[in-house]
Amino acid sequence: MTTLRYRGIRYESPEFDLEMTESDILARYRGTAYQVRQPKHMNIPQPTMLCKYRGIAYRTLADGSIAHVPPTSDNALTPVAVSMAQNELHRTHVQNLCSRLNERLASAKAHGDDQLVALLEREGQDLVCTR
């Protein structure tokens, strides 16, 4: 263990077991040559990942190389499901408009505004709201 001191506080730091190798690099500082010691290179396995760049799928391998992935059909959208979702959304939107229109119509009748009642009934015919 190495005893260190920082701002008057002593603490112990464990020494790390790194294998050091003498490198071919020779450093020179103020005319004195130094041999540089570097940690021994360790291979760290890289994760394999499926990636996509600008719409093109590829995969990174454990050794760091890249492999192209052929396009699959399960990523394709089904237009039938999308159109069904749009139809459902449209139907819900029209139902909300009609229910709000019926509330406005009831309020206009309660206040006795015949001109507004006629206008709202015409709007209901345009929306095809059934009562």
C-alpha cells in the first residue's frame, strides 16, 4: 500500500497489479534520456451490437470489425395496420366532435337561442352526427 497525503489528510492507496513493459519510446527531458514504461496491452472483448447508420443496418463483431446485415422483412411497416389505426383515430375524433356539439346544442336550447340552435343543427348534419 502506498501512503498518500492530500491537504493534510493521510490515506492509503492500494497498489495496482499492472504488468509494465519497457517500450521502444525514449523520452528526453532537459538533456536526460528516460526509458518509458507502459502497461502491457490487454485485449478487452468488445460487445457485439446491431447498429444502423442512415438506414443501413450493420453489426459490430467481437474483434471490432464490421459485418453488413441483410435487410429483413419484419422491419417493414404493414400499411393495413396503419390505415386501421388511422380509421380508429378518425372515428374517435368524430365522436368527440359530436359529443361536444350535442353539449353546445343543449346549452343553446337551455338559453333559448333559436339562431344558434339552427346553426348547430346544420353543423351536426355536416358532421353526420346521429343522436
